[in-house]
Amino acid sequence: MKIPPGIPRVAVIGSGPSGLYTVAALVASGQPLHVDVIDRLPTPYGLVRYGVAPDHAKMKLVTRVLAKPFAQGNVRFVGNVEVGRDLAHGELVASYDAVVYASGTERDRRLGIAGEDRAGVLGSAEFVRWYNGHPDAATAELSLDMEQVAVVGAGNVALDVARVLGRTVSELRATDVPARVLAALDRSAVREIHILIRRGPADVKFTPAELYQLTELADADVVVHDGGAGIDDPALAEDKRVRLNLKTLRSFAETPPRGARRRIHVWFRTVPSEIIGPGRVAGIVAEQAGERFTLPVGLVVTAVGFRGAPVAGLPFSESTGIVPNRAGRVMAGPATVPGLYVAGWLKRGPNGIIGTNKPDGAETAAAVLADLAGRPVPARPDIIEVLSRRDQRLVDWAGWLRLEEHEGTLGTADGRGRVKVDDRESMLRYCWATV
Amino acid sequence: MPYVIAEACIDVMDRSCTDECPVDCIYEGGRKLYINPWECIDCGACEPACPVEAISQDRAVPDGQEAFVADSLRFFEEPLPGRAAPLGQPGGAAEFGPVGLDTDLVASYQRAG
């Protein structure tokens, strides 16, 4: 697809929800535009493919909406191209009238306790990438040969991790996890999954529907350890989300264990103080209600949120962890940087759910459109020609669709909807297969 | 388990939820908004967006308002008054535009008090 001359060109870096909602709003404006969506992976959808838990299949259907702009003639997917490695920031700026960074952030916030660097302590991003078959985690061999696991955190990611570990293999067989991950979970020796939460039941950040999902696990009981402080009365909670969560937590506390194969322990007002060895993780020391105890866990997953990482070529605020911006326009001190924009986590910080990105992307798109209006459109190089001159092979939308079709075929053969291909070499082979 | 809009939306139709819905599956009736249960992806973005707390998961609708669960399916599954065909899955509320019609339950609904 050649770019017609005389129309503004926009690059969107990152094809996750924030990037693709920005693209959708750009396209919906009806203004003459050309949009390139550049992703370092051969696959689109970012955290929808690699963050959303595998057993949240319905949520992944958001891809039906996210894919829509690629059916337009003026939107290209430029996959397998990493800005900062294959393409310099300066080249982007020279090739586009507007550049929108929507490439997110993937650093786990640290617990800040002793022993955090021991083998067997994983940030949630790494663990989630593993079970979701992210190509960067494809070589990671994770052996779940321990009986007890700790998950530290009070948000949806902590629930995802605990839930995936708590599922039976037949439950997981209905998902798209790669065969390698399914085999590792099949061999799992994990019986006790401890979710450690610093604060009380009214303070958790869970989405009520996701907390409720713990009641639906086929072979896992949920045990609440409130440290004798009880669970606040839902009727007294003003916030609806808190009220629903308290109701669910009370139902856990009131339900006697069924004698299920696994137990998910929810520990409130429990502060971890040290991860002990010797060598790799052998336990986590925590304190609840003035009492110190050690849980003999062999794996610790930290899920206490993410922190922003700076992007080469963009200003960055260490204190807020975001790229300073006004409604998506990148700011350098008091001035906006012309032609440079952010969306998603880089713009607002690592928070929110998929839906949060729709208004977020629309706001950034509105800024781009307003700034482009009436601006002259100089002749610029086509980035795809630039890349092909240096033998950088990219994945276009048709290439991604070939991989997707192959994943569907693998799924059919295995009696499920889709099986992810998770190593980069195989992914690229299917993307580039000649038909 | 899709989300459902119940009584509190009737004659309010604030529409904050439609801006939040990532799949644009909240359709506008005459007196009330309706979530398409086939298009909803269960993400929960709409629930906190509603200023009158009209939205909940289908298993958690307020006591006495359970009828709205079946009713929001009916809005899409059965032809609305004066229409020959059901709405089904239009694939996006913004493009589809306001429907302007309601189910019998909502059209004739009288608020308690």
C-alpha cells in the first residue's frame, strides 16, 4: 500500500488498546490521513493478547473492535519493528507529521523488602508474559514444583495470577495458552496460593466481577484470613465497588471449604517483611495483627503495580512515572513539543482497564487532529521503503492474519479455539509463509 | 456474565457509560440504555461510569429488579414494537444510532414512589 501524496501521516507506536483506540478515533474523524501502527512484536493488540488472563476469553473479543481500522485503506500495520532499535526516534519524526507513543510500560514496582532479588521472585509482568506465551518469555522455563506460592498485591493482576495457578488443567485447556505453558501447569505441584494484602478488605482495588470469579473455580477453595479484624459491613460502604467486594469477601468467609485440591488464601492487613532462602526462595516472612509468621513458599509473584519507564527521545518525569503531557500533547517544561503525542500508560500512568483507553485515545486523537488542521504537508520518506532498504523485514496486517489463522488451526486440532504460537522464530515463519 | 442496566437509567440516560464502553455495545432506547449481552465483553468499564449506579453484573442487579436481566436480552432478541426484525448484534452503537424504542417493560414502566 503506497501512501497518497499530500495527506498528513501519523505514526502510532504500539498496537495495544491505547494505540488502537487512538487510531480508531483518528479514522472516525473522516479527515484525510494516513496512519502507520508500529509494533515491536509481529502481533497486534499488546496487553489484550499478552496481559489479559487466558481464562478471560470474552474480554479478548475486544480485538474485534480494535482490528476495525485495519480494514480501512489508510491504516497499515508495521509489526516486528522496534523503535529505538530498528528505527530511531529522529527517523520517525522525519517521516510523519505526528507521532503518537502508545507503547506503555512494563516495569514492576518493587516491594522494597530484603530478599527480593532471590531466584524464584518474579514480577507480575514476567509471570503474566510467561503464561500468556509472550515471545520474550518463550525460553523461560518455569517449573511449578513447589507446594506453596505467594502473590503480593491487591489488584486485578494479583487475582489473575492466583486464578491461573488455581485453575485445573481442564479449565485451562479451554484457553489459548501455548502447549508448553499448559504442560507446566499440568505438572504443577502448587496446592496453597497465598494472596498477601497490606491493607484491609475495604481497600482492595479488585474489579468486583474479577474477585467474584474466585468463587467459580472448579477445584479451589478460598480462605480469608482477616487477622481477627473481620470484614467490614457491605451495607455501610458508600462506594458501590467496595460494597460488592465486601459482599463477595464475606461470602468467602462464610463458605466452608469443600476440600478442593487447591486453596487460595486471602490475607488482609498482612505486611511482608522479608523473602528468605538460602539461595532461592524458601519462604516469605510477614506480619499480621502483630504476629510474625513465615509461609514456606517456593515462588513469590509481586503484583503491586507497575512503574513507568522512560522512552528515548521523549521527556520523562521520574516523580510521576509518565511523559509530561497536556491532553496527550507532549510537554517539555512549559512548552508543547510540536508533532509529539502520548496515549495510554505513558500518558496517564499504569492504571485503568481496557475501556479506560477509549476516552484516553480519543483525547489524544483530538489533539493530533486539531494540530494537523491547516498545517502544510511536506513530502516525507515512506518508512516501509526506508526499512526495506536496510533489509528490515516487517510483518504487515496480512502477515498477522496468517499467523492468527494458523493459531486457529492449532486450536481446532487440540479441541480449543486457538493455541498461541509463542516463540518469535515460529511466529515470523507463519507471518511470512507464502500462500 | 454480561452487565445489565436496570431501573435507575429510565428517563435519565446520562450516557457516560457509552463513552467508556470499549466495544460500543450500549444502545439507546427511548427511555433507557441497553447493553447488548452478545457484544458485551464483561470488562466492567461501564459500571463505575454510571452516575446513578444503574449498571451491574447480571448476577448482581438490585433486589426486585431481576426482570431487567431478561429484558435487556429481549431488547436485542425480539422485534421491538413496530419492528419486523430483532436488533441482534448491530456491531456498534455509535454507527447504529439511537434506536428510540423500548421493550414493553420499560415503555410502560412506572417508578415506585
